[in-house]
Amino acid sequence: MSVRQLPIIPISTPRIGAVGKTGKWRIFKPIIKQDKCVKCLQCWLYCPDAAIIRDENDNVTVNYDYCKGCGICAHECPVKAIEMVKEE
Ligand code: SF4
Ligand code: SF4
């Protein structure tokens, strides 16, 4: 089965925790360069926090409320379409 055949709804979805939204922990944030993205969905598959949002056309965006800035998505992206930039 290819990644694209997986259901869009992830097994788990982010929720507000005891200390609030986990996006506040972030030091670096991922920026997706949509013009470079080939919709392979590796970032969506590997994000440990289910913070990559995938739409019905396999476009991907980041849920910054819950992205912790771990950088796994940028590491896994085969075309380097995700850049990690320091938070302001
Ligand atoms: S930086 Fe980490 S938490 Fe944020 S979207 Fe990428 S893989 Fe998910
Ligand atoms: S891993 Fe990279 S190319 Fe693949 S969907 Fe994510 S941003 Fe796009």
C-alpha cells in the first residue's frame, strides 16, 4: 500500500495538554516551500505529533499550534522542501 492510499484522518490528533498547546515549546519552525513539494506525504507520515495537515489533494501544511519543531519532517523530505527556521 502506498502512503497516498492511507486515510487522511490520522490515528491520533493533537490535543491541548496539561501545559497548553505544545507549539509553544518550539525553537525552530518548519516552513514548507509549496513550489518544491512533490506531495510524497513523508512529512505527514513521519511527524510524531500529527502536526502536518494533509488535505484531500495531498497538499500539506503545518499545524503550528502543536508542531514542536523537532525537524523530523525536514529530515525526511526527499526534495528538501521543508526549511527549519529559528522562531522570532
Ligand atoms: S517539526 Fe516535528 S513536530 Fe513539527 S511538523 Fe515537523 S515533524 Fe512535526
Ligand atoms: S515530505 Fe516534502 S515533498 Fe513530501 S509532502 Fe512533505 S513537504 Fe512535500
